[in-house]
Amino acid sequence: MSTHLSTLDRRKFLRGVSGFALALPGFETFAKSASSSSAVAQPKRLACFYQPDGVPMPRVDDPAFGEYSWFPHDPGRDFRLTNSLRPLEPLREQITVVGGMSHPYVRRVHGHSNADQFLTGANTGASGDYQNSISLDQVYAHAVGDETRVSSLVLSTDGGTGSPRGAQTMSFNQSGRPIPAENRPKRIFDRLFVANGKDAERRLAISQSALDDLMGDARSLRKKLSNHDQGTLDEYLQSVRDTEIRVEKARRWLDIPLPQVDVSHLDLDVTPDDPRNYIQTMYELIYLAFRTDSTRVATWQLGRENGVGASDYLARAIGYNLTHQLSHNTKKPDGWAQFSNYCNFLMEEYARFLQRLQDTPEVAGNGTMLDNTVTLFGSASSAFHLSRNYPIVLSGGGALGFQHGQYLKYGTDEDNSASSGFSTDKGWKSEIAGDERDLADLYLTMLQRLGVETKSFAGSETTVSEV
């Protein structure tokens, strides 16, 4: 059959994808699910969270440094948390605060442009087109995604993908393309725990038929295209193949009972206009997804860089106006305190989530859920959008060999003085003294502890022995 790319039935493809998504009857049940006739391996989980716009970083000689600097004082095991991270104090033996790490390719790029590479480490540059790479979470999802009904849960406060250097998702597939994030709690819950009726199998069959048609049309077209257009078509076909895999996977789960969960305490229609309840609901949905072994991989981008979107209203939970403005107003009266108070609020809710995991025994194994869950919380910039010295909190994973209860400070900028005190966009262009360690070293360590058989990630072949 002869056809042109412009005449491929895109609507049929989208119906196929949409039909698949809607056809999902729900997610995997507890480890005692009838789907398994043999012993269930101990699940290992990964969750990654992103805070935009950096963190408060007053200079050492600023009176605000003692209480409002984000990083703890005194590296090592006797670290002292400041106001920004103090809600984590009850969990200090379960966390490692990391400083002096960043991605080498983007240290000279404004922090507003760097969320895209936070989990990839790719050379996304400062402007123009870029080629991203696979994100940390998707490497792990590729390794374990077939063991759960959903390979990974991709969330953000703003939803979708955003734009290049204005990402609204943390997750990028094997081709470096952004994976759309979900931001509506009701949609997330329905996808996890609500069946879609007896016609789910029929819908999957329709989806497969549509995909088969598309593959046939596209293959007949390939020989007529230029080398450049063949590359474009190959990306398209890869997305079709990925969808075929998801359709086949959904078919395997049709007869698996859905987990039953109690969400009477949640308002699933909550929006970021009610920021504290929204954040608590999103964390609770991630917890439930992990608790029911519906997925073992989750990302949540709490906000988009540069004060864009609904996420910029999260600071209203504690009486401030726009979140992004807090990073610009640090030199105003109480400016450092206000920015730090916002970080304190985020850490309060993050600590609540970690404690929830810590308080929950594993269903099919030893220890607690936190013992078998590695979580990463961080940002791709520190002081006023400076793409250096990323603020990182690594938590959990004790059963996977992680050692916590410490503040690790890498590089030669021991007191953070080179990456602190900036309050204008002039600062990020300054020459910054001091070396830093490649953040991909930590990511490679995480993947290996999670059981992924890989010797490199984002160019790194070195692991972090201190954790």
C-alpha cells in the first residue's frame, strides 16, 4: 500500500493509545496476589522528587547563615540541620544530605533551564535544540517494570511535558523524549485502583488492531524517505513499539484482582489551589502505589522552573504569594527566613511521606517499606539559579546497603561560599572557584544497589562508597 506520512491516521493511533490507557483495569495487588504461584521477591523501589528555583544560600558572613542556609552545618555524622531541613531531624539516621555535586555539562547554564537534565545528566545546553537521554527512573523502570502493572508513575504539579528547558516532567524515555506527567489525583487514583469495565479486553484488541495498521503503513513508507526523515520515522515507530508492549502487558493483567484501598481520608479532586492538601494527597497516592506493589518507580516534579504554572502557588500554603519570588527577595527584610520557611514546609511534607514508609512493615519481606525504598529529593540549582552544588537529600534503602545519618560535602568549596549569596541573575555568570563531583556517580550507585546490572550512567563509571 502506498501512502504519505501526512496521511497516516494519527487519530486512530491516539485512539489506540487512549484506549489502552483507559482500558487498564487497575494496578497490581498486594504481594499475596493470586498472580503469583511462587515466592515473591522483596520489592525494591525508587522515588525521585524535584524542587525548582534552588534553595536559600546566604553567605557565611551573613547573619542569616546560621539558621537559614539550606545545607547543614558540620559535614559528617554530627551534622546540624537548619530551619530548611529541620523536619527531617527525626529521620536523620535514614537520610544523607549531599553537597558539592552537580552535572558537569550544565554548570554554566542558568538554573531555570536545568530541570530537563536533573535525572539524565545530559548536555542540554543553554539554548537551541538539544538531545536528552534516558532518565534515572526510566533505567530502573526498564529493569523492573514488567514485574508490576505499571512500569513507572510519572507525576508533576503542572502535568504534561512542558517545553524544552521548561520541563514539567522529570522522566525521559530511552530516546530522550519527555514522558507526560499526570497531575490530577483523581486520574492517578483511577488509573491505579479503578477497573474500566468488562469491555477492557475488547478495547485492547481494538488498540492492537490500530497499532498493527500503523506499523504496516509506516513500514511501506520508510523506503521513500530521506535519511533524516527515516530517523524521524524510527522515533515514531519506537513509540508505537512501546505502546504495543504496554498493550500486551495490560492484557496480561486483565484477570488480576485490583487492590482495595481506603481513601476516605483523601480529597481526590484537590488542586494546587489548596497546596498543603494537594501535596499530602500526591504523596499518599505514591505511598499507596508502592504499598500495593502497583509500581516500584515514581517521580514527582513539585514545580516547574521560572515561576511558571500552578506550582508557583504552593508557597501560599504558609501565607506567601508566589513561590519563585522567594528566591528573588532574599535581600529584603526576612527574605532568607521566608525562603527557608518554604523549604521547611516542603520538608515537613516530605518527612511525613518518609515516616509513612518507615512506619509500614513490608508485606512480603523483612523490615519496613523505607528499608527497601530509595528516595531522592533535590534541585538542579542552589543559590539563585546557580547550576552548581545541587541540594540533595538521599533517603531509605537500608536493606539495599545504603548507609545514612550523615552530611557528605564533596568538592573544594567546603563552606559553600563560592555558591552562596547571589540574589541577581548576574551571579550565575560568575567564575565559580572550586571543583565538584559528578552527580551521575551517585545515580550509578543507586542503580547498582537497586540491582540494575550496569557499569555506567550518564558517562559515569564511578560509584560513591560513602553511602
